[in-house]
Amino acid sequence: MMGYFLWMRCLALTFILSLLAVPCCHGGKILVFPMDGSHWVNMNILIEELHGRGHNITVVRSMSSWYVKEKSPHYTSISVTLPERLTIESADDVASFVRKTLKIRRREGSLLAFIKLQMEIISAISTAHIGMCQMVVTMFEDQQFMKKLQDAHFDLVLTDPGFPGGVLLAHYLKLPMVFNVRWLTSGEAHFATAPSPISYVPTPGTELSDQMDLIQRARNMLQYSINLYVDKYVISPHYDALCARYFGPGVDLYSLVQSADLWLMRVNFVFEFPRPTMPNIVYIGGFQCKPAKPLPQDLEEFMESSGEHGVVVMSLGTMVNGLPSELTDKIAYAFSQLPQKVIWRHLGERPSSLGNNTLLVKWLPQNDLLGHPKTRAFVAHGGTNGVYEAIYHGVPIVGLPLFFDQFDNLLRMQVRGAAKVLEVTTLDSKDFLQALKEVLEEPSYQMNMKRLSSLQRDQPVKPMDSALFWIEYVMRNKGAAHLRTESYRMPWYAYYCVDVIVVLLAAVLVFMAAIIGIIRCMCFKVCMKRKIKHE
């Protein structure tokens, strides 16, 4: 009996100690201003984790939001009704944009095609930012809405600044600001917060690596100049007008973006090329990755039926509902020639050349399929989320980039020997089949991707744990100003030391003028003495 009571006391003591070992987390109040589409996918994963740690989450969304649902067990939503819908907001809108840009890109090598493509992208982006500005105005002009947010006493704003409505909202509410970020209005986020020498830091849109020759550096500088022009004269003026309207003089979008306390950067240097960074940038690339869960029975049976050849998985992400039928027919025919089986997330018309080895689905558990031992390759458009899941599970990629950052994402994988990238506009069945066989049969692709997977997993702290720690760090400390450079407050001439150079040049000129004056004076005196002696 005594032994029984002793055992119970030990059990109770162990239970108490285990409770004490759990880190104490006081729930905070977080206001989230997300981007829609694929950006919401990873933001939602972060929200779920924050909710699981006891934080209260409120999400600001558009009433016509495509992906951000009004009701969720993980957050409370506040919906804003817009006067007009955002341009790129539905799958049909994106599909139309893809078809239009593919049509332009088919004129390969044409300067006119390049200009038209740039104009099409700029027009789409500008219109979307105008819609975001309308959303900001709708919020700020609704006094009851803003009072509701102010009375909630949030601890911080977590936002994706690709469309920077959340940046303006955080400044209005005077709250610490954390970015879940990779893109800004000006392009890749590093360019706005860290030194980014374009001699070896490739500009998005160039499809260049960090090793550039003279011609490539010229291309890099040209694209960088285009990005600066678009940001300064096409996008920023919309937001700067709002800053002047609501915050007064001396405040602009650039200064608000740089005032963020923390940048949770959705890349790491397993994927990104080495470049300068800053103390308030925390790299969380692959934070959404997790071990694969068991598949539904029908998919599991399909995977197992592939035998020793395995399975190819194809998905073009959340933002594309279908490619042109002539392109999908070429892809389907190439798939039909493989000994492998294929699972293809396809939302368009059924391809006429579809083989018996290919399963079309409207939705697939991408992470779980990539983590399945039967998966041999991943045919993907190159979205960041999919690329990191492929890295995590060690699955080589056949890339079909469509728009925006996808070209540069896949270029990074190709440089590392883990992907084969094809041009969609000139794709034919023969080239696609050859690329598939190369990735499936050449061992180096799988070896290189396995190495990247090992590097991705070999970290002292998991990316998700790092993201959660730093968000809570900002809440505990009411910001992280000590990690933030104040260089954005400096005028451009001070930042680049133009004033110092001018002062130094002036000092040198004054010194030289003084020396010349002294020499001339001495020469004059010598001449005068000689003249007097001569006389």
C-alpha cells in the first residue's frame, strides 16, 4: 500500500514538473491585414499556429475576397465593402491575365513584345493597387470602423506588404508592425531594407543568377531601373496621396514600409542567393512545410499501383484555373508516354490526348503527395510555397513558369541542379517528354534536391518556431526599434554621403586655393625684392 501511494506521489510530481516545463505564453491580440490568393495560404498557416498558442486573431478582409473566408475557427474577420472589386481577384481574372501574357510572350525576341508585356503587367498591378487604395479610404472614412479597431487595443499588426494597406493601417493605429513578406510594391523586399548591390544581386524579372557577366549586369541594371520607375511613378503616388491626406506632410509609403519592426522573410539561403541583410530580417523560408500525412484511400491506392516507376505530381498552384487547351493537350500526350503514373491538378477542359496513366483532380493534398515515397518528380509553375515543399521533401522539379516571380524562383532551383525549366510559350510534347525523362532518369537531379532538403532541415530552430518567437518578441517588447536601422529618415544626399563629398571637395579646393594664393604671394614678394635690388 505504501508503495502504491509513493508511486502516485511520484506520478503527480512528474505531472506538475511537466506543466512547469511548458513555456508560459500570454495570449496577445493581433490584427492581420493579409494579401489574397497564394499569399493567404501561408499567412493562414501562420494564423493557425498563433491561434494554437493562445493569441486572439482578427483579420481584415475585402467583402469580395477570393480566398480569405469570413468565418474561421482560428480568427475573427472584419469585412470591408469596396466601391469596386479588385482587378486580380478571381481565378477567371488570373486565367485571363495568364492567357494574355502567354500570347504576348510567344513573340520571343521582339522588343515590341517585351514592351507590351511590361505594359500589361504594369497596368494589372496599378489597377490592383488602386483597388487597395479604395479599400484603405473606405476604412479610414468609416469612423465607427476605425474606432472599433482602436478600442480593441491590438498588440501589433501582422501584414503582407505586397499590397500595403496594412502598412497604412498600422501607422494610423500607431501599432508595432511585423511583415510576413517577400514582395513589396517596388519588387523583392530586400531591395527596400538592406543594401542590394546590383552587380551581384539579381533583380526580379531578369532570370539571372548571382554570377553575371557585363551584358547580364547591364540587363540587371535596366530591370532595376524599370522597377524603380514603376514604383516611384506608377504605384507609390497612389499611397503617397493617402499619406498626405491622412498623415500630413513628411510621411510617404517608403518611410512607412521601412519603419516596420520586423521582416519575416519567406526565403532562406538554401533557396536565395547570398546577399546583405539586416538585424530585423528573420528568414522563415519553408515555414509552411511539414511531414506528409496519410493520403485518402483512393489516392493511396493510385500511388501504390504505380509500382517501381512511381508517380509524377503536377500542379500550377492556387491562382491558375487552366492553361490554353492546345498547351494542355501537349502536356497530356507527353504524360501518356511515361511509364510513371501522373496525378494532375487540372481545372480546365479534359485534354483530348489524356493517357490511361493520368489522373485528373480538381484539388490535391500537395504537401502529402510530395512527401509520399512513390513521388518521383513535381511539375510546377514555380510558386514559392510549392518550391519549398518540393525542397523539404526532396522532389526534383520540372518547371513551367507563367508569371511574376515564378521564373526567378525556378531559375534558382535550376542553378542548383534540382530543376529543369521550360518555356511554356514554345513548349511541345517532345521537349516536355524529354525534360520529364531527364529529371526522372538522371540521378543528379534527385541527389541535388536531396542535398537541398538536408540543408533545409538542418537548422537550429524550425522556421515556424522562429516566426512565432519573433512575433511574440515584438509583442512583449512593444516593438523592436533597436533592430531597425534609421537610415530611412536620412535624406538621400546624406545616405549616399553626397554632402560629405561636397564638403571634402570644398575643403580641398579651399586648401589648394590657399596654397596657390600663398605661393603666388611669395612669388610676388620675391619678384618685388629682385626688382628693388635691380633698381
